[in-house]
Amino acid sequence: MSAENSSPSRKYEKRRRAEQEGETRRRITEAAVELHGTVGPARTTVSALAKAAGVQRATVYRHFPDEAALFKACSAHWLAANPPPDASAWAEIEDSDDRLRTALSTFYAYYRRGERMMSNVRRDAETMPSLHFVLERNAAALDGLVELLDAGRPAAGLELRRGAIALAADFSTWRLLAHRGLDDEQAVEVMARAVACAGRT
């Protein structure tokens, strides 16, 4: 009888404990995202992360036993708040040049908003195996985007043209042009012309 009476209390405590654990995990993830965006993943220490999240180092390790688990949680959290452009809408644009310019304009604006995080993560991913999934995911997304943006164009010059489209759509290209003083509209114009030239035979 007493066990039955205490059951609701145990369920409440269990639910409350789970909520607290979820809140702690969220604080750690958000703190990591902030640090990754400022100093970068490679320079984010567990001590700094624990301090920013208001927890002990052991708590960080309990929720994220390794770098890979932390990085994947941070990536999912950041992407949820900063979803990449939806390329499916561009498939409705029949003119291939208009489609390219629309896509580049949208992506360049996205890159500008997320420049700090993207720059840090890409820089550190080159030397941190736990971040390689970011490079692989970006490469896969770029392959699909290139195919979409090249649809409807002539077969002649395909390889050179698709190489130019990949270059135009890449974050590093936008960053280089932006740091040379071009605004996004000018950057789109430069790369749209480059794609047009690359496709000529």
C-alpha cells in the first residue's frame, strides 16, 4: 500500500530530475556554441566551457564524454537557430542564370550572418578529426547544390562550368570577396560572370 502511495512522488522526482538534466545539457550546449563562435572549437577548453555554463568539469564530461558528442550537439543547436537556405524553392526558377544569381544572393547573405561561426569551425575542422563531419556534410550539400544550379544548361563545358559553380557557392569564396571589399551584390556579379565564362567552349 505504501509503495503505491509513493509511486506518484517517485515519478514526479524522476521527471523533475530528467528536466534538470535536460536543462543542464542545454546550458552546456549553448555555452559551447557561444565559445565556438568567439574563440573556436580548438580553443574552447573544458574549464572555460564549464565556467560559462555554470557547472563543474565533471558535469560537462557526464553529458558529453568526448569531443565528437559535444560538436554534434553544438552543430545541431546552431543549425536549428540558423537553418541553411532551402534550395528546393530555386528548382522552380526556369532560367538557369536567374536561378544561380538567386541562390548565390541567398547563400551570401547567409554566410555573412554566420561568418564568425563558419570561419572558426572550418578553420579548426582542418586539424580536428572530431569536426570532419562538418566538412563532409558541407561537401555533400555543395554537390547537390551544384547539380541543381547547373540544371537546364547545355552539356558542352559541363565540367568547367560545374567547377565554377562549386567555387561560386562555397563559403571561402564569398569570404575572400567580402574581405576584398565587395558587397554581396558585387560578389554575386563576379561569380555569375565567372560561371558564364567557364561554360563557354
